[in-house]
Amino acid sequence: MKIGVAYYPERCNFEQWKIDYQKIKEAGITTIRIAEFAWSKLEPVRGEFHWSWLDDSIRLAVEYGLDVILCTPTACPPNWLACGEPGILPLNEKGERMVFGKRQHRCYNTKEYLDCSRKIVEAMAKRYGKRQEIIGWQIDNELGGERQRCYCSNCEKEFQNFLYEKYGRIEELNDRWGNAFWSEEYQGFETIKAPHEIDGQLKLKHNPSLELEFWRFSSRSIVRFCEMQAEIIRKYSQVLVTTNTDSFAWGDCVNIYELFKKLDIGGMDLYSEDPCEIAFYADLTRCLKNSGRFYMMEYGVASHTLDRELADLSLSGCEFVSLFKMNPFPWGQEQGYNGLLSMSGRPTTNYNMLKDKKNQNSCEWKETKEIGQLKIGIYYSFDSSWSFSIANWEEKQDRWIYAKYILEKVYGSIYETGARAGFLFDAEQINGYDTILVPRNVIYNEALEEALVRFVEDGGNLITTEDLFIKNIDNVYLTDTPACYISLFNKTDHIFLPEIDWKDESVLIKNTFGNGRVWVLKHSADAEDWKKAMEGLANTCNNIVLKDNL
Amino acid sequence: MKIGVAYYPERCNFEQWKIDYQKIKEAGITTIRIAEFAWSKLEPVRGEFHWSWLDDSIRLAVEYGLDVILCTPTACPPNWLACGEPGILPLNEKGERMVFGKRQHRCYNTKEYLDCSRKIVEAMAKRYGKRQEIIGWQIDNELGGERQRCYCSNCEKEFQNFLYEKYGRIEELNDRWGNAFWSEEYQGFETIKAPHEIDGQLKLKHNPSLELEFWRFSSRSIVRFCEMQAEIIRKYSQVLVTTNTDSFAWGDCVNIYELFKKLDIGGMDLYSEDPCEIAFYADLTRCLKNSGRFYMMEYGVASHTLDRELADLSLSGCEFVSLFKMNPFPWGQEQGYNGLLSMSGRPTTNYNMLKDKKNQNSCEWKETKEIGQLKIGIYYSFDSSWSFSIANWEEKQDRWIYAKYILEKVYGSIYETGARAGFLFDAEQINGYDTILVPRNVIYNEALEEALVRFVEDGGNLITTEDLFIKNIDNVYLTDTPACYISLFNKTDHIFLPEIDWKDESVLIKNTFGNGRVWVLKHSADAEDWKKAMEGLANTCNNIVLKDNL
Amino acid sequence: MKIGVAYYPERCNFEQWKIDYQKIKEAGITTIRIAEFAWSKLEPVRGEFHWSWLDDSIRLAVEYGLDVILCTPTACPPNWLACGEPGILPLNEKGERMVFGKRQHRCYNTKEYLDCSRKIVEAMAKRYGKRQEIIGWQIDNELGGERQRCYCSNCEKEFQNFLYEKYGRIEELNDRWGNAFWSEEYQGFETIKAPHEIDGQLKLKHNPSLELEFWRFSSRSIVRFCEMQAEIIRKYSQVLVTTNTDSFAWGDCVNIYELFKKLDIGGMDLYSEDPCEIAFYADLTRCLKNSGRFYMMEYGVASHTLDRELADLSLSGCEFVSLFKMNPFPWGQEQGYNGLLSMSGRPTTNYNMLKDKKNQNSCEWKETKEIGQLKIGIYYSFDSSWSFSIANWEEKQDRWIYAKYILEKVYGSIYETGARAGFLFDAEQINGYDTILVPRNVIYNEALEEALVRFVEDGGNLITTEDLFIKNIDNVYLTDTPACYISLFNKTDHIFLPEIDWKDESVLIKNTFGNGRVWVLKHSADAEDWKKAMEGLANTCNNIVLKDNL
């Protein structure tokens, strides 16, 4: 596993680079990840590119034997763009335009921003695409962070087109969304507004069908923006292209499986010292692609030593980890502590630890363990995640209610026993697993339904929850029973009405179908219930161990 | 007691109606309450009315022996109105216009909304007013729900007129409101703004006199809107007209005594399984009119069986209860569970219970008990309620602080002993009671003062709290002592300054006047204090039982 | 110590004045503080001054032997100004304009407000400046209360000028603020906006350097407004001029040391019965000037008797205390209880207490104790206070996080032992103390650094915290070590990295330098730690008592 570090040449000068590169090198760090916020230094005036500082700092890095991962700086439009074209600043639910002064102040659907982004990405790719020292590209920074959905008129227009393409006729949309409810019928696609907050004081929800489509549209806008950049970079460069999605820090709002589809390797940022959380995000990120490997694009340096965490990462398929960061920032919103060096430039215990490992050549994390097929797979559904967030939108902590459930109740119960699990985001990824867990997958998915039936029929184990497929793809409750209920659960009604004998039992159904087994848990199943269910199911299978220890 | 159910023919079709009506009939439900949100189906394009679906569904209902309560659909202006005339959308305290996408998005003082409302109400009344099968009308739905006060320029203008009519001269208003305080004097009625939030970040209060008038004005706007509809309906129909006020769910913001003055019977919506709360709202709603009966326009179907609650209602004078609802909604903001049928159309335990009762012809709630004069009456003052809410506006839970006190501390203490109480909203309703409770009636009311003095003089028992009449009708503290303090309390000063000997005693005064008795409790009297006071007073009267058990 | 009372002649009439003045006199109150909110009565129409009521009420006060402190009424612009020139209403962080209807609705940088303020202050000063009965002036009321910073375009423009004057070149500003971070570089001073809330939903911080300058600018705007008034008054009057700053009730947002620089005596409003808090504000207010005395411009009348509190104040150098208030207000936002008289005009226990003391001529607080040089001084840094508030802005309670720390942890630990401390706001005030406490002074201050080194060298005791001078004046962390770390702490690095042996020890350094001693506490030192440190240091100095009991 290669160690990198986030570095900011734009914020200092040649003399400082030499000092820092030397220290980076001595700690056994091989790669610097640079430029992800450097737009204003690269293009201080619209259309005027200043490359010399970046040229020089890269050249010098090569002299110190350092590789470079180059980032596109589009997450921070400079003041000349934000001030000159205030329409690029996103609008929140309340219709308030974001103010320049932080980051992520951009609407993914506004022409002026897209144009300027294309230009700087093309200019960078052209200039650095063929350079040997650039070993990879990071697109943007934490796409979808901070402001996740924009409600401006450009987005609204695009959203109307998105709906028109999908539904064709407004009657179809009215019908599927149940707009006869509360007289919400639209007369035409052009009368559909972005779902602005209904009232700034009362907590009032929009139609959940409208919301789910808007979440899908917003995710797609981000995915398209990323793909646009990837396409440009690939015109000039052959090396690996990725991005650094945040670990649901700002909520689960981008379909990261879609986001990475056209990228080369999963990339994640993580600020956590919790072993289970590290394992969760490692397994999740790795499974975004089928390569068995992934990149940790930012990993937060903490006050205690990181050797155990780094070893954990390498054992989970992490090929590259970029520590955040070399120097603590003295200025700006992230000013304060946490770096490999102190504010006054002294080595911290982490820096010394890295240096010692390098010198002793005894580094536990040197080799990245390539992870093959695991026995347990957890199905992660963005549609279901968003459906829960939409239903629970009043509570901020519920921005990732579903992800949290998967992490703490499902994945956590596996991790606690010393085992690990892979993740599936698509029915196509189902092959190879012995056991599939499908927790709280409320939104119906035809391909998944068929795959699950085949999977169990062929001898697989399925554990799911009673709310499987209770809503259709429009976020509307199903009134008919999906076919899999009949085959897998031997049940003609998909509604589990409370009955007395269920009271103390979290497993509602234990069934066999074909050569496989199906257990259905209550929707409120907690970590203990999941653990017991997996143990119980293992016993049923003659104590065959269903789990992998990495 | 007749059982009805909320039904939504506009959301399905003829085939489904047949299935549902059959099931409704089999459960012994005699009435459907329909159309309260169906505006967009009745008038899909401005001025174009589509009656056929409603005609058909009513005709079919008759075939199944079902009666119909028809609702005017004005609580949900369709998209063509909200989009075409955005001025009809109400403005909140912050000056933000409500967004289309929920319900109750209408300003009660905006011409375009009033015009369109008049038209559809008139068209419905004309078409259905004489039909035998329509046994009653419900005006609108939960008037004053969600957005209770609108701060738009139309309301502001009407508010200025309201004040002008009341005060005549601006000097009179300045003087009565104490506007010399903080230099708040107005130069003319036209400079008085609706009391918008003073600062979106700081919690700053407006003059409580201004606020109380604005609350009164807002309540009056709703009452007038309702009366306008009632007048139209009565031109064409002879049957009973009511409305369904919510049970303070959105706060106590409409003077429901005024609201029902020109209607035929009290109507309420209630979602509670708490017996005391059910009794409270039953007694309250019944006493809105002097008929001894009332309608429960919506009563929420819960997960357990409702037989006890239905019996309770019938014993409290409930003549008709409309269950909410037949089918759970698969789409929209209220999607999810709770219906007489499950999401997949299966009967629930409640449905089965209703059906069994019908078949056994053994229904406890068959007869509505007509409630006569009770011994205890509680005086409910909207002015006082609003004064408390205005004073405690920072806390959302205090939107009904006064009502909650009446429910939990006063009514609750009576209910706990197995007894019941009536409610008074007007001095004229005082006759017939043995004991009158006047809790926390801070706002002075001349007619009430005179009535209380007469009532006690003539032998009545009065229990009140030390803050009786401490403010005048302008929400300004009285500096003089009201006459009743002298006669009833034998006290020349209406201010109860804390004294040492009161410390452990919640009863501040026990007095006799004429043939009656007067007890004054601390303003902080809790349920226990009220219970003790009523018991104590009963002992004083030679243990005469003061209470009614229903 | 003279006793005064807040009185509002504008709200009543001649007959009432006679009654009230008589009662004021009988209670031994010698002074009335009047007119601080009376703008609309003094200038009911723009440019038309109505003096007669004020003339008469002052004349009558003289007849009753009462002195007058006259206040300028600028904290409450009348409706004609707020309505006629809505630009005078301040804008909050969200860009929302404050609404007329409370007080403090004025932007300190808007011409129309400044012009009208100048006019009424000049008119008042001219009319009353020479009158014998006016013994002092209070400028405005609680300057900086409620809305502390205004974000309007006038303020923005002034702020740009303020920055231009300070930084000269935009590159200098970009460099010092570290604006390369997140591409935040400005192209010119005219593109710097007032730091409006970045997003109304997400909690996002601005650059702390920008914020600190905006806080300084906002404080300076208030100070200038006050100085403008003082200058006008002094053209016509020889008597003492002060103002009544609030006791951090609305947050610590005005540099009150600067505010009082050109005024004659420290003036404070306090609503607290806590002895420690009273002592704290007394010591703090007294030390704003070097006179050993101060005025308590408002002191809240509570429900219990105030004799102890009044005695405490007189022992702390309080020369004059103005009780708030004679009569409780029946109307307006502050309606309700607390006055020397009850709502109905009856004497309260406090009134009777004052009257008794007067009649017995046995008043403990008669003499104001002039306070000389104390042994312990606490350094109070507004820059540091604001830096903490800016860093902790999410939490409302942190509007005065620093002041609260000084009060509860530092001052409180001294007060608990029965001792008292003075306050320093400027390096020049250092002389005369034996021990200087410099808690949490994060922002570097060159004059203070030099003064501290000299002070310790000359034999003084210094107790400070590990975060002393860790940031420069731009609110940016220092990467170099300040000179005083080397001399005073014998430490070449100003960053205290956590080490194992510090774990259970709150004192990180015990050093001697020259003839003095230096102790450095952890930044998290609580009251107990401060107490122990002071005791420990005293023992080191051969048990010399370091403290004063007043």
C-alpha cells in the first residue's frame, strides 16, 4: 500500500517546498495529492492560466522522488467567477443563494460554471496529461458535499426535462405519483417546480414521489459532471482517474456506484478511527468496482498513531492512502491542528512513526492484500436510502439513516464476529456470494427481484427484512404483492400485519426455496437480531461457516 | 351513533368503488364523507367543471345504501390557481410565500382565491344541494390548519381596516397599546404592518397588543370565509352544514365558538386513543352548540380495535363519527399505514370488529346518548389562550399552551374522578351549571365579569385562578382592580403579591358571596391542586356531589 | 452611593408624575434616569420637536428635589423614520431586513439614521445642556444590543474602506488571510462582501480572518456612533457623560474599553442576583476607567429584597445605581412584573426596604468605597473573545464563551476565596498589580507581550494558559514562536503537543524569569485548576497573600 499526503504548493513557495518534500520523502511517503482547491492560483483572472508554480512544484517533487496525483480544482470556483456570474452559486430549498466564502459553491447545471470547469480541466489535462510523474487524477473534491441539491431555475428546467424524458405524458406522471391526492395534479411538465421548502416555519413534506425523482435527478447531475471531466482527462492521459467521495459525511445523496462506473478505481475520504467504520468504508469502496482494490484519497491524521489503521486498510484492499495532511492549516475555515507536522513544523508522533517504519523497513502495511470473492454480500440500495431520508427529512441526523443502519446494525453485526462482507449495488453483482443480505430495501427493483429468486433457487441464503419491495420505483406503496413474496416467502400478501405470535421474535419467516434458504427479519431488527439470524441460518446449513475473516 | 368513513372516489374508478362500497356496507358503515380535497378533479382547468365522476360515485353509493356527506374542496387550490395566481399562496411571518405542494396553501383574504372558492362552492351546492343522498355538508377541511396566519399585503390592508373600524383614531390605538413604549407610536393606520418576524435570527417579540389583534383578525378572516361558504350552500340545500376543526393539532388559532355560530352542529377531527383526550374534545365540541350532540368528522383508525373508543364517543353525545380512513394511502405525503383495510386490501382487526358488531347486531355505540345540562362548566377563553401563546411564542409546543393546561390540569383532574364537564365560551352559556371553573382567564371580559358575580350571588360555586382578568382586552395589564375582585374575592387589589404564608397552599382565597362560594387558586395550580380544590369545595357544600358521570 | 430609578414621564401625565415623584422621594431615591426611549414623543413628526412634556417633567422633578440623568433616545428610531427610510433598518447575516416593532432597529452606518440621530442629540444637548438639574447624560441604550452586526450595503461599503485603510493592497490582505485556501482570493477590496450566512441550512463558516475584521469593524462603528454623540453633548454640557453597556446579555460584541475611552465613567446594566456575577461586572466596569468608581445604569429589581446587593455594589466602587424600575410596564414587550411598585401601584418589599433605610438613616450603602489598586489583575482581550465566538458560532450560548470562561473559571475561582480582582484591557494598565492572569489570550498583541516580559522581569507573577498568543492579529495561527515563549517559558516552540506526563497535571510550566514567576496552565483549566494555581504560586512566594478582600 502506497502512502501519499495532501499537499498545497499553491500556499507556500519554493523554499518551503524543498523543506516539506524532504520531510515527506524521509517519512516514506511516495506521492503527493495536489491542486484540488487551487483554481484561483491556476486561473487568477478569467481565461489567464498561471502554470509556472504548478510546473515548478511538480518538477521539484520529481527531484525528491515523489509521484503526483493531480486534482481538478472545480470544487472551488474563484471569486471572479462567483462574483461575475452569481448564477453559478447554488440555491437551497429555501430559495436562498449560497454566498461565496466557503467551498462547493456551484450549481452542477449552470452553463457558466460548466463552461469554466470544462476549460480549466481541459487546460490541465492537456498540460499534464502525458507527464510521467502524474500517476493519477482526482476529479474535483467530495462531489455532492456541503450543498447536495440545488433548486435554481437552471436545475428546475433540467429537472422538468428529466421528468419529461422519463414520463412522456403529464397524465402518466400525475397518475403514478398519485397527484389526485390533495389536488396536486400538474397541467404540464413546465409547472413542476423544484421541491422548495413549502413553508419556512412549518415542517411540511412534499410528495415523496416528487422528492425521490429530484434526488435521483440531483445525483445524476453530479454523476454527469464527473463523467464530463473524466472524458476530457482521458483525451490526454492514460493514467488512472478517480474521485474522492466523502464517507456519507454530508449525507448519502450521490449514487456512488453510478459515479464510479466510468472511473478506474473506488476512491473515498475517511475521517474515523473506529475499526468497524474503517472496514465498512473499505469494503464499500472496494466493491464500487470489481477489482478487489481501492484508493483512500483522504485519511485523517489523528492525535494517536495510525499504524493499526494503516495496516487495517492495507488488509482490506487499499492500494493507496493519502494522509490528510502534511501541515496543519494556520488560516482559513479548517485552521487548527492535525497534520503530520505540528503548527510550528515539528514532527508529530505519527510522523515519527512513519519515519521509523520506513527506516526499519518493517512496515506492516507494505503489501496490499487483494481481496477476492467474499461469502457474505450486503445489497446497498440508493433508492431505498433516499426514500428513508425523504421520509425522515425533519431530522438532520437522518441524512444518512439508511447508511447508518447498514453500517451499525447489519455490517456491524458481521464485523463484531471478526468477519467481513462485500457490497452489491446491482443485481449483476450477485454471483459468487453464499449469503446475500438485503436489509430495508423498500424500493422495488425488478432485476434484483429476479436475481434474488434465481440466487436462492440455486442454493443461496437470503436474509432480508419485512419491508422488502413494499414501494414501487415511484416511492409509492405497492398494493399488489411482488412475485418473489410468493416464491421466496410462500406468502401471497406482502403486508406483514402485526400478529400476536410475532411479538418476541425478530425472525418472521424461515423458508426454503429451491436449494436455498430465506429468512425474513422484522424491519426493526437491530444488530443483535442480525447476528442471531446469521448464526441461526448457519446452523440450519449444518454449521457451515458463512463468513470470511480478512 | 352513525358510522361513516372518509372515502376518495376521485383517486380510483368505478370497479374499485364497487369493491369498496360493498366492503363499507358490510362493515355497517352507513355514510361516506367525500370530496374534501378533490378540487383538481372537479375543476381540472379554471372554470371547467367535471362532475361526472362525482355524480357516478354518489349514484353508486346510493345503490349500496350509503349516505353521503359532501365536502367543499377549498383547502387545496389546484396547481392552475396556485401557479396562475401565486398571490393566493399565504406569506409566513418571515415574509416567505408558501410553496405549492402540500395543502392549506391559501390566503383567506386574497380576492382570486375567494372568487374561485365561491365559484366552486356555488357550483357544487347548486348541483348537489337538493339531492336526497347528500345528508350533510362539510365546509373545507381543518380551517386554519398548517398556516394559521398570513402576513401578505392583502391581509395587511384588511388588518389596517379592521383596526380602523375598531379604534377609529390612531391616537386611540397608540394610547391603548402603550406605544409610547420604545417609541412605537404609529402616525396612521396605513403604517401598521402585519407583525412579521422582527429578525430572523434573534427571538424578538412584537407588542403583545398588536399581536393579539392580529390573531383576532386572522381568526375572523377564517370565520368569515367559512360563513361565506355556509351562506352559499344554504341557498341550495336544507341539510345540516358543519366543518371539521382540528383538535388544536396546529395550535389554537381559530375561535371555534365563532366558527360554529352559524353552522348546525359542532364538528371535530381527532387522532387520539387517550380516553381523557377523547372525552375532552367530545365535551368541547358538543358545547360549541347547545344541542347536546356533535359530529366527529374524522376519527383516526389505530392499530388496536376501536370498540371502546366508539362506545365512549356515543356516550358523549356523538351522533356521527367518520373513520379515517377506508384504505391506507399508497402515495403522497400521508402515504403508509392506518386504514380499515391493509395496503393490499385485506381487512384489519378493526374492519373485522365492525363487521362482527354489525352481524351480531350487538353494537354498544348504536344509540347516541343525548347529553343534558352538566353540573360543572369550564370557561374557555380564546383571547386568554392567544395571550398565552403570544407570550410564549418562542416555544413551538406552546402554540396551545392554554388549551393544554385546560385539558391536562383542569379537565383531566375532573375526568380522573370519573366525572365530566361542559364548556362555556360565552357569558350567556353560564346558566344551569352548579360550579363554574374559570382557569387562567387573563383577559378581561365585562360580560363574563357581570355573569360571574350574578352566578355566585345566586348560589353558584366559582373556582378561578389568581390571574383572572389581570389584562384588559388590549392585552395590557390592568392597573386598576376589576369590580369582581371586590365583590367576589373581598379584595381591593387584583395583584397577588407573593407572601410567605402562601408558600405551601395552592388555594389563595376561600370566600363566600351572596349564596355562593368562590375559591381562587394559584396560577400555577396543577391537576392535583384542581382536584383538591373541587373536593374541598364539595365538602364545604356539605358534601353535595358537584359532578356528573356520563 | 446614590440611588436612582428608571422613570418614563412620556408614558403618563402631570398628575401621575406628582404621585410617582413623591413616592420616589420617600424611598430615598435621588435621581431619575429618563428619556432613553422617548424619541417618538420628543420628535413625533420629522423635524418637529415637542419639548414641553420633558421640560415640565424635569421642572417638577426639581420641585421634588430629584436630580436627572438625561438619556439620548437614539436606540428607538420612530416609525416615521423606520417607515420613511427603511434603509436604516439593519440587515442580519441572512440578508433579512429587521422589521420595525422592537428596539435597536438601526444601522450604525446609514446616513439617514446618523443624520436624524445627530439632530435630536444636538437639539437635546442644546436645550438641556446647561440646566443645573441634569447631572449626567446617558448616550443611547445598550449600544450593540439585540442586533450586533449589520450586513447592509452601507456597512459593506464602510467595511471595504476599513479594510482598504488597514491593508492598502488586496494582495496583502489575500496573503495575510491565507486566501489561497479554497481559492478565496479577492481581486479587489470592492469584491469583499460582508460575511453573510453562507447557506441558510448548512452550518458553514467564513474565513475566520474575515470574520474577526468584520467584528472589529462592527464594534468600531458602534464606538464611533457613541463618540459622535459624546462630542455633540460636550459642546453644550459640562456634566458627566456615560452610556449603559449591557452585561454581555446580547453577547460580547463591542469593545467596551474603546467605547468608554472618551466617556467619563464606566456604566453597565445588570440583571443578576448572583453575588459573584455582581462583583465581576462591578470590577470589570470600574476598571474600564482608572477612577476607582463606576455607575450601574440599570440594576434589575427582583422579587426578594435588594439590600445585600446594594451594599455589595457600594463596596465595589459603585457611585450610582439606577434601579430598573419604578413601575412595572402594563403594555409592550416588557409587560409584566418587577418594579418598586406593583402593577396596581402598591409598594413592594423592596420599596418598603428602601423607605425604611431612608427613614432610619441607617443605610449600609450610603458611602461608595473608592477602590484603589488591587493585587490581582485579569487581562481581558476582546480580540480573543471574538476569535472564540467566531470559532464557536454554531452554538448560540457561545456568543460570550470567552467572557463566560473569565467569569466562571477565572474570576469565580478568586471570588470563591473571598478575594477580588481588577481587570486590564490594555498593556498600559499593567502597572501596580502583583499578579497578572492572562487566560486564553489567543490573539497576539505586541504591546502586551512586551509588557508581560517586563512585568515578570521586574518581579511580577504571571499565570497564563498554553494557548497564549497562538494566533496572530489576523486570527491566523502563528507558525513561529513569539519571543515571550523563550524568555518567560524557556520554551522554543509555542505549540504544546500532548505528552504523557501532562495527563493529570493542569500546570504545564512553572518557571522563573528575572525576579518574577510564570505558571502556564492547560487551556482547559477549570475553576479548581485556577484556584490551585493561585494557591500554589502563593506558596512559592513564601505564602505571601496575593489577594485583596474588598
